Amino acid sequence: MNKPSAITSALLGVLIVAVCAMLMSAPRVSAQANLNGLWDAVVESGGVEVPFRYEIAVRGAQAQGFFFEGDQRVGSSSGSYASGQLKIEYEHLNTVLEAHLEGAELVGSYHANRANARLTPFRARRFAPVQSDANAPKVAGDWIMSRLQAERTAPRDTRTWTLFLRQSGAEVTGSILRVDGDTGTLSGHFAGGRLVLSHFAGERPTRVEATLNADGTLAITLDGKAHYLAARSSEARAKGIADPPDPSRYTSVKDPTEPFHFSGLGMDGKTVSDADPRFKGKVVILTIGGSWCPNCHDEAPFLVELYKKFHAKGLEIVGLSFESDADPAAAQPRMRSFIRRYNIQYPMLLLGDTSQLNAKLPQIVNFGAYPTTIYLGRDGRVRSVHAGFASAATGDEHVRLERELTDLVGRLLAENSPAR
């Protein structure tokens, strides 16, 4: 075999250098990091860090993200992971999470899926077990928590709420029930004598810090700025803590002897009102809410079950929605997502935005909670009004409330229809 000439060798060297230069200047395509699994995440809300658990599942360019509501996973509606950028969308919340890796940490933001939405800072690290107190105080049970008097802003300040706590060693879960509904499932643990609980499932960011006082009460800081004293329910009055507002008496109507009137735009663009023949002689549940309202999402599955159980016996349910935007073009896509998520078969009406409630429902007195649910007898008159809804996060209270309201519907259906 002939040896290559000096000229051939030189040309070959030039070619190799040129090829190497091309490869070095070409865009680099690196394998994407594996994001699958559990993450310890934090969002910043009102200057306070709210920790929560998050799960990511990536297949190819498709991604899913899961919040946790207690043990229940709340999955995304769509998502992607491309060029190192994670984007997770939640249609039922109208929100988006966007993040990328910076070293071992995911960094990004969580925000509403609309123009000029405020960005909530987000970051996460791989899940790791935490050290808890081996001798944690026993706090399981029902407590009444009341805002410290010095922080109350008005004579009618009703920030006296029920705190439900469940405990296994140093691990604690629970919920705070206000008159408008609850915080969702709080979870956390004792460490260094301090209990830290938090909740974030795409909504309701909440952080609770508590220490046990020598007299058995709890000193509570809520969201880093509001301070409460809590006593066990059986001891609260003796310690000067008043009962929380009764959600069945909080809101009323001006004249309960008058039929209750409502009117709104249905999803088909037609007006639906109490004067329609379909409601004559029926028991009617009116749930005042909005697709933006977390506690309305809590209530919806219960109402769907009531409708399935009692519709054939004369029950009608109507959703009266007050959305963030009164324009049907903006509001109805959110409402349709709400309807799909819970497979709602009863009519959902758009009455306007939240500023219009008193004008659209002038018979109501002291409205203060989404949802507020009105129970009408067969004569169209108000028989009960319930503010808020206690979700499964409240444990036995949730079971009690659902049983109470189911019994109420049964009694109303058993009444005779008024003479036509």
C-alpha cells in the first residue's frame, strides 16, 4: 500500500480541524433531566413560604403535575417538558405552573392563565424525610381559635373558627373551618416544640404555626401575620373564647314568607328563572358560588350526588354563578370546565361578577360566603340557608353536615306540593 503524500496528509488534517469546529459550533442537544417523582415544594404567598408536596410524571415531551389534597392527588389537565422547561396547566383552576432546573432545584412561578396575572414564586427540591419530635405534644381533637382582640378590625369581626386536628406521633393533619368553608387539608409535623402545618393544592395557600401553652391552649400564627388563641372546644367558653358563627344562621332573607326569585343566563345563552314551569312544585337548591371558589369545588360533588339521588323525586338544583368577569365570553369557559370536572347535570347560570350579587339577589341579608346554599320548599319559599361548606378535610364535621343536609332535602321532598 502506498503511503499518503505530505500534501494529502495536510489536507486531511485541515478537514479534521474543520469538522471539529463545525461540531463545536453546532447547538448542543443534552438529555433532559429526569423530573419524575415527589418534590418538596414551596410557594411564596403574602411574603410567607407555604410548603407542600408535589409530584411530577414525564413521558417524552408530555408532563403531568399532581398537587395533594390530603391523600388525594389533584392532577393537571395538560403539560409539557421541552428544552429544560416544565409547563403544567390546571384547567379547573385556570392556572399554570412553569419551572426549570437550577442545579438541584426547580425554580419558577405559578399563576392564573390570563394576561397580566400576578406571578407566585415557586421552587422545589427532591422529597426527603424530615426529622420530627419524638415527644411531640398531644393536640388531636377539636379546637376553637379566636383572633387576638388587639388585631380585630371591627366590632363584628367574626374571626372565631373551628380547628380540627388529627395526629400520629409527631405528624399532624387537620383543617380550619371558617364560616365560608375550610382551608383544605393542612399537614405537617412538630419539630423543636413547634407545630407547622400548611396547605396548597393549587389554591388556598395556608401556613399555620402553633405552640402549646402551659395552660393547654395553643398560640397560633396564621400566614405569618395573624395571631390567634385556641382552646379545646370543651374548654373554650371557660377561657373566654366565644362560639364560632353558626353557618345555618349567618345569612338569611328579608321576608321568608315570600318566594325566592332568581334569574340568570344558562350555558346555552337562554335565560332561566324561578318562574320557569320546571321549578313549580319542586324542592329547589340554589348554590351561590363561582368556578374560582375553592369551597364551591368542595361542595359540587355532594350536590351532584344529591341530584342523582333525589331528582326523580322532585329535586331541582341550580348553580348561581358570580364569576371574576361578567362577560360570558370570559366566564363561560371556566364554568364549562367546572361542569365537566364534576359531571354536573343541573343548570349553571351566570348572574354576573361578584360585585353584582346584592343587585341580582336583593332578597338576601348578610351574604358573606361563597358558597352560600339556599334550600327552597315546594312553595318556592326559603326553608334554610347554609353559608360555606365543610369539606372532607374537616373529618367528622363533613360527614355530619352531609347527613344533616341530606335529611333536610328528604323532609322537604316529603311535604305535599302546594295546591295549583
